[in-house]
Amino acid sequence: MLKARVDRHKCIGAGNCITITTTAFDWVEGEYSKAEVLEVETVEEEQLREAALSCPTQAIVVEEVDELLPWQLRGKSAPTRVQKTFMFTDIVKSTNLVEALGDEAWQALLRWHDETLRAQFATHRGEEVVATGDGFFVAFESPDQALACAVAIQRQLADHRKTAGFAPQVRIGLHAAGATQVGRNFTGKGVHEASRIAGLAEGGEIVASRDTAAGGRFPISEPRTVEVRGIAAPIDVVSVQWK
């Protein structure tokens, strides 16, 4: 029988393990960016494997590793190293919005948000990796594509606020890095760094690693050096000006 555990330090709430296996994983009470294991016995082995594979930071650890290597899963390709620019987006203070709007209005807003951002991903050739509930994890072939997409998103949200009166505040993080790709999923240090960089942004802000934004066509702030949780080396980041 398969067993699973969640490495809390790696879990960033960016996978779709909960939507794949609703009875096996759930959010930790009081800390909704962390998942925990419930009853894996209620899940088919293939579903559990899919949930583990869906985690971009490899936070889900499944026992009996010799049977669970990703490249041994049916229909999965062998892992390869790739160079991508990763984007994480997130609606700021989404819990407060749910409380203020109510479930029905929140779902309508979320549908509009998802459609709006996905249209921009498609326009700028971004590959949606996972939807995180109120945000996205997206991969681009180049920093230019990712930067243009991030700027287009913020500008469209700002325009909607002017014409319709409201649009959610979205923060965006960008980071160009190497990663391991298995199927449509990406894992590795670069993914961790991209997620942490996104966490530095405020609503309506685009934060990118310095090298990702340097030389692009959008103005950037002076770089600042930050230390982020789980990453030993400091990271130089900038804010991308989109207005």
C-alpha cells in the first residue's frame, strides 16, 4: 500500500493535489498555504501518484519510491532539464474579499479573473502549469514574454478599475531559471525562488529577479537584495514599472 507525507517546508500551496485527491489532502487549519495528508487509503494509487506529480515543489513524498518514480508513470515522459521564465500570480487578501463579497459574488469575480489572466497567458504564449485557487503558476519560453504578459495583466486590471469600478489587486512574481520538467510540471530550486519572489510583491506590483528583468523594454527600480525563506543565497530583485 502506498503512503504519503507532505514536507511542510516545501509546501507553498501552488499545486493542485487537493483538487485531484480531495479526500487525501486538505489545507492545514489556520495556514491555508500548507497542505496536510488525510486518508490516502481512500484514493486510487494512480490518483495519489498524479497528486504527487502535480506538486511544483515536490512537497508530497510518496513511500515505495521504486514504484513511484515519475518517469515510470503511465503516459509520463522522462524528466528533462529546461530553462524557463516562471510566473506566479496571486489575488491579494482574497480571504477578505470572499468575506466581503460572499461566496456567489466571489465565484463570479474569480471566473472573470481566471478568464482575464488566461487570455493574457495565451496571447503571450505562457504555459499554465497549475491554477492555485486564486492565482496561477505559469511558464514562459523567455523573460520578454513573461514581462510583457505581467505588464499586460496589470494594465488590464487597472483599466477595468477605471471603467467598471473594481478589479482585484494581483501580485506577480517572475524568475528565469533552470528546472526539471516531468510532463507539464516543473520542479526545482528555480520554482521555489519564483514563488518566493512573488511573495515579495504587493497588490498591483510586479517583482522580478534582477537578471530576469534587466535589459527588458520595461523600466525597473533599483535592485534590492532580499533573503527569502528556504533559499540559502540572497536574491537581487527589482520592481517592474508598468504604468
